[in-house]
Amino acid sequence: MGRDMGSEMRSLHRLTAVKVTNIKEPGYYADGGNLYLRVAPGGTKGWIFRFAIAGKTRDAGLGSYPTVTLVRAREAARRYREMVSAGVDPIEARKQERRAALVASAKTMTFEQCATSFISSREAEWRAPRHHRLWRKTLADYAYPVMGPLPVGAIDTSIVLKALEPIWTKKPETASRVRSRIERVLDWAKVHGYREGENPARWRGHLDHLLPNWRKVRAVQHHAAMPYRDVPAFMEKLRRDPADAARALELLVLTATRVSETLGARWEEINLDEGM
């Protein structure tokens, strides 16, 4: 039968390993020294350290049985009693330890690891494999050589600029995509607690003061185009040319397929009878 949860157990080690195993009835069973075995209505068992600090009674979970044995639960309770005697709340101390562990792990989490995790988290959203490949390739080509192995929390504006400046005027469109992808990875890292502060890859109000607008770096150069009125005469001339290249160009004009699709086409992909 479970004892009164409010009773203070002055003697230690009232339970035994056999008794802990055999107890079935729901309730709280005192081992002494503020340590209790809690048996839930469903039969699961866990260890509770009950203590009072600043006039408030609190329960600190020590883990489930049998994962945490009686011996380990007693050792944990002993440490917690020492904390309470020193005026330290074991629950708050445990929270601080977890926060410290998170900060420590953040210091070892690199930009590349964060980028890999971010891309993986978007697999369901980015259904096209090509999207995944482009993200991985642009970051591998332009970001990782500069910041890949660095702790993500250490990435600052100077590091971002070091990655972007070599390509900003040579490949402005690519550079803009790289900047945007770095920004999203750093935002992901901040949300997950791996970095703090403002995003050094942010454009508006930050990098726009340090880099020229990529759209204005150089004038857009469109491919040469034929006036539509000249197309019929050109097609007539093209059809008189027996070369394979002429047939390929004719296919391009009529179907608007990509050059790579035309050059790599196979006969099994073409159905002349159906006109497909």
C-alpha cells in the first residue's frame, strides 16, 4: 500500500531491490531521505525526489525504473539533498546544466552541419531533387570553402563578405542566391539555439550598405532574337537544309524544348504516328 506522500522519512534505504520489483499497487513508496518510488496506475514506475525550498515543495524526477536502478536513484537523491542543504534548487540547477550543455554543443556545431540539417528538414517541402542539388552545390562551391568548418555561432559579416565578394560582380545572380541561402541557414541555426544576434547575411538594412545591388552590377544581356515577321522565311530556308543540325534547330523552334533535351533525344521518345 502506498504511504502518505506528505510524510517525512527520517531513515534511509527502506526499500530493497526485490521490493521495488514486486510492488504493483499504485502509490508513492518512501525510501527515506526524500526519495520516493512512484507507481502509476498503469504499472509504470519512476523515481521522485521531493524537497522544500523557500517554503515551496517541489518534485524532481530522477528517471524511470528499471532504467534507473535503486542504487542510482539513491545516489542522485544524495546529490540533490546536498544541493538543498546549500540552498540550491535541484530543478533549476538541472535546467542550467542543460542550457550550458546546449551552449557547448552550439560551439561545436559548424555552418556546414547546420546547412546539411536545414536542407534535410526541407525535404518534404522541396519535392524536386534538382532543388536539393542546387542548394548543396552552391553552398559547397561558394560558402563551405570559407565558412563550412567554422562554428555557426562565429559567422559574422566579415566572413559572409569573404564568401560573397569574389563572385558578387562576376556572377551576381549566383551570388545573390548564395547570400539568400546563407541567410536562411543562419536563421535556422538561431531558432535552434546555435547562434545569437542579428543575421550577418541579411540584405535589407545590412549588406545593402556594403555591396552593390546585384541587379545593377551589370546590364542584362539578352540573347539575340529574330523579329517574328522574319520567322516564316527563315523556316522555309531551314527546311531546305538537309543537315541534322537543321532538323534539330527546327525541332527547337517548333517545340521550344531545351537545347540539352534536343541534343540528347532518343527515337523511343518520339512517336511520329501520334505526332508526339
